[in-house]
Amino acid sequence: MPHNNEDISTIQRIRQKDKKALQLLYDKYAPALYGVIIRMCGNKEQAEDLLQETFVKIWQKIEAYDPNKGKFYTWAYRIAKNLTLNTIRKKEILIQNEDLSVYKEKEDTEPQLDVAALNGAVSKLEPHHQEAISLVYFKGYTHREANEQMGVPLGTFKSYIRQALQLLRESYTKDFILIGILINLF
Amino acid sequence: MDRKKLLEEGFLEKYLLDELTDKERQYVAEALASDPGLRKSYDELEADFERMAFENAITPSPQVKERLFSSLESTQTRTISRTWLWAAASLAALFLLSSFWMYRQWKVSERGFEQLQEQTTVLQDRLNALEENYLLTNQRLKTINGPQTIPLILHGNDLVPNARAVAYVNHDNKMVVVNAQGLPQLPEDKTYQMWSDVEGEMINMGLLKTDEELITLTYIEQAESLNITIEPAGGNDHPTVEKLIAYVTL
């Protein structure tokens, strides 16, 4: 999604506490953010709460967003990721402090979501590239945690990421050129 | 760190994913602001990540949006409450200021009251003094004006021709009061003294001060005359007859 003037004017309206502008932004970005949140926490109910919390924070902290430093989506992604990771960490601490058997029983009653599978260009990458991207972007792992998770050295992991990003870039550029050709043809 | 290293070490990805320390983040932000080529790479990276996120978007249930906007309404209600809170805080501040002002006014009044009390005490003292003075004066007036009182005028002789003193003698209550203000002022080493002549002997009655209106002197029984002499300051045991300036026969 290109960073466009429409977003800038919508954000400007949100700064003036225009809730309709927040609705526009929600309609545009909520599914992408929800896709990230639910893959990170793996729980529909919790993911919905976190999505709501993310937009409340966007509403409250919009003054802190600087369009010159990057896209709105990146800023919102960071908010969603940090909120989600904090919640997961709190939950992990809770599990450590409580009776595990009780918690496990509770976990078993929750429906497990099949959201791990990725779509689009990333799904066409080789499995190790796909996993590397999935870990850092959709699971919220740091590079260091992710390379341990994959069982490869950090240097190798960094190469996976670079290669994966390069392939994604090529894929999207190809799509872009194809769209350009089609527009010219018709 | 140069651009190549920033790219190879994955700093742009980490910057985007918010994995950097504050110092590293600051460094990358400055590099992006000053290097348009690096900024272009970052813009592409952001665009790719965003596109990937949109390709993997999952539509949340519509209830999330409803809950979100109803929660914002209650936030706004809280905002209104905060407005009230501000109003309450302002009122509290106003109350504090007015209390302070009233306290100061009270202190000022208290000082004024203390001053008034002091003045009242002074006035009371003066009134007491005046009353005392009045009683004395009244008593003297009664003495002077009483039917038994004999006023006697002592005229100065050739030594002090214009001198004049008035003596009030009351034989009933055995009292002598003299007004010596008509006598001329004497040097500091001199004083007027009054004597009673009893069978040829001069008996001391007391000193006469010219600055007092009425002087009470010693009453002497069977006095035949009253005499005024000029004596050394402090008075004399025996009259200096050469300095007799006035007398009157009783």
C-alpha cells in the first residue's frame, strides 16, 4: 500500500479527534494488523481485544506519529506488536506462577486457530525463507530468538531474511511491471 | 557504520520491526534523514512489509469495531469528567486563594484590633489620670470655695513690687493652700519659702513652687501672719529676714 495523501489527511482529522476518520483508518488497516496480532497470540478472543487496544492507542497517541519518519502502517504495526508481546509475556509469567494443570485444562477448551499459514508472495517463498519472515514479522521474534528457533547461526538467519526480502521485492516489482503493461495495453 | 553495513546487518529491518536499542534507533533515524539512497531502500522495505501484511490480512469480527467505538465514547465521557475535574480543581484553587486572602484579612483585622486595644488602654490610663486630676482639682476647689476658707493675698514689697500670691486658709480642717504663680521666677539656686509667725517665732510651712497652681503647705496653729522669703534652693531652717518679700496678717 503506498503512503498517500489520503492517509495524511485522515490522520490530520484524527488529530482533531474526528472519529469518522478513525473509522476510515480502521477499515483500511484493521485486517492487516489483526492478521499479525492473531498469528502472534494464536487466540481469537485475545487478538480481538488487542486489536481494539491497538486502535485506542492509535487514537490517543496519534500526535506522536511523524509521517516523515515512515508509513502509518509501520507505526501502527509496532504498537500492535508491542501490545501483543507484552500481553503474551504477562500470560507466560502467570502460567509460571499458577497451577499448570488448571491452566492447561483451560487452554484445551479454547479452539485452536489455523492462521499460521501465510498467503500472497511470501507463501511462494522456499520454506526456510518463509519461516524466517514469519518468525520476525508475524511471530514477533527478535533476530536472535528467531535464529535459535530455526536452529541456524545468526549470520545464516540474517542471510535468509535478506534473501527473502529480495525475493519479495522482485515479486512485487514484477507484479508492478505487469500491472503497468496491462494498463498500457488497455 | 556505513550504508553497506547497515543493510547487511539488517539494521533497516530491525528498525522497522522496533528491535533496536534507543542509541541504534537514533543512529538509523539520522542515517535515513541524511542518506536519500538508504531512505529509498527503507521506503521499499516498508512498502514490501505492508503489502505482505495486507496479503495476509484477516478480517476481524464486526463486534471489535463496535466495541472500539463505544469504548472511545466512554473515553470521551471520561474526558468530559476530566473537564469537570479541571473545573473542580480550579474551584479548589480559587477556594485556596480566597482562603489565603481571608486569612490575610483576618491577620490585618487582628493587628488592627490589637492596635485598638492598645489605644483603649492608653485612653483608659489617660481617663484615670484625668479623673484623678479632676478629683484633686475638685477637692481643692471645694477647699478654696468653702465658707470656712479665708483667702489672703500677699503683695510683694519693694524687693519684688509686682509679686502676688494667694493663700487659702481653713482653720476648721487645718489646711493651707497657696497659689504662687503670681511670684516672679527665681534663679535655680533660689526658692520661695513660707513661714508662720507664732508669737515672734517664724515656723517653716514649706517651699513655694511658682510652676504649680495650688500648693498645700503645713498648717500652723495660732499663726499670726504668713510670710514669704527668698531662700537658697532646698529651703532654709530659719528665714532670711532681709529677703522677706511679702506677708499678710491673719
